Amino acid sequence: MLVLGRSQVEGLLDVDSLIDALAPAMADLSAGRASVPDRIAALVPERDGFLAAMPGFLPSAGVLMTKLVSLFPHNDGARLPTHQALIVAFDPDTGEPTALLDGTAITAARTGACSALSARLLARQDATVLAVLGTGVQARSHARAICRVRPIRHIRLAGRDPAKVAALAEELSAVLEGEVQAVSSYAEALDGADIAAATTHAVEPVIRRSWLTPGVHITSVGYNPAGREIDDATVTEALVCVESRQAALAPLPAGSNDLLMPIRDALITADHVHAELGELIAGSRPGRTTPDQITLYKSVGVAAQDAAATALVIASAREQSIGEEITLR
């Protein structure tokens, strides 16, 4: 059984390859070729946390795996991440466990990479201004990944803690080509933005319709069972896309309050979800139709993404003879 730690996974996972690999994975999911049941979770109410299980079988990548991921929002995010995970891969022919991987790095990378895939499919070709809301792991992942698919020249960062915003701006300025600017509010970050990436644990919406510029593409990956990232007006007006209708509209902890709340309040119906990413890739549903259209990709995270990333990491590890082999028996 191959064992890979976090630094090894980070070194093996190429962002460009991952963005490309997620396209057939999402197509498989929408076509019913992948087996990805809804996420289940054991709750830890006194810490506002949970431990979730996310199994998946992605035949096109030859991967059978499950991810165990914890979300403990009161962790500091730096010394101790809010999201921590392990992935176990199994032989799809025999069910034998074949690999144990750090899943924290994979969760961070695949979430940002799938948002970048959504931008490749839905954002305007000439998008140059990116707003990143939040200062955690996903803010970093999204800034790096989205710059791979659009000619971003200006990145605006906003969050609750000005010191963290400034530190992140300095960090990203050293690794990204575009100008990186720390701003004082979410509204300021969003003013004139062509792409907006919401990566927060917000209770109240950090993306509001009155702050948006026509034609913006929004990616939203934040999760908070007590709140949401996107306001009703944005959801009702936007062309809404998801990884999986079943997952996005399932009860918590699988689904998204950003969609479930306006459905509950009869502002939209489930049919307002226009497409899954896999349907856009297959061409069975259209994407953006006008330059001024607001598009929204609401992510809840699905195991097909983890499976695609796991396949890349294990293949690279075996090719480069990286990792430790252990025997369980």
C-alpha cells in the first residue's frame, strides 16, 4: 500500500493537469458513468464541526476511493487547517486498499481547480480583474488556479481581518504576475471585477447583486450551515451551474444553503439550476449567451473531483518512485 504525505502530494499535483482532468470527471458524473453518493457526516456540535465521508468510483480514471474530511471552522487555518482530510484508494478490480494519501492538499487544489474549470467554461474570454473574497487556503488555491485559465492582470483581495488580507496580498504578489491589491471591503473588491471567487465561512452574504458588474462570473465554494455567501438577488438573476444537481440540492451537509434557502422561500425552484459542469462540457446545455450575463458556479464539492486528483497523484508517485510502501497484512 502506497503512503503519501502532504508535501509529497503537493509536489506531485500539477494544477494545469488537474484542471484538464476535472473536465472528463465532471462529464462522467453528469452522464451517470461515475458513482458518487451524497456526502454523509458525523456532527460535532460543540465545535461547529463535522467529519464527512465521500466515496466515489470514477471508471474513466480507474479510481475507487473514499475521502474522510473534517471541517472545524474554529481552527486557526494556518497552524491547523479548518479542512483536514485523508484519502484511501482501492483496486477497482478487487477492492484491495492500494494507497493512503493526505487529502488536505487534494481538497484545496481540486476545489480551486474546478472553480478555474467553471471560469474556463463560463467567464468572458477577456476577463482581467479577479476578486478573491476570503484569506484562507481556498483563497490561495483560487487565485493561483483562475489565473491559469483567464488573462488576469489585477487581483483584489478582501476579508474580515485586514492583517490577513495584507499578508495574503504580499504572498500572492510574489508568485503571480498580475497586480495584487488588498482592499477594505467585499464591495470594493467586487466593483468592476470580471470574476469573483467567494471562499469564506460567511453567515451573511459576501456577494450582493448591487456590488456586481454586468458580465461577472462568480464562483462560490464557502460552506456554513448557519449562513450563505450569495444573496437572493444574485442567485435569482444569475445563470446557475453546479457540479451535481443531486449534491447541490440535497439536505445539509451535502447541499448548499445558497440554493436551498431561496428555494425554501419560493424565490426560485430546483429548475433554476441551469446546468451541471459536465453538461456544459458535453454540450448538452449552453453556457454564457451574452457578455453582460451574470454566471454563478456554486460548488459543494464532490468525490469525483477527489478521484480525478487522486488518479493524477498516484500515477505521478509511481512514475517517480515517490512515497512509502507498507504492508497491512
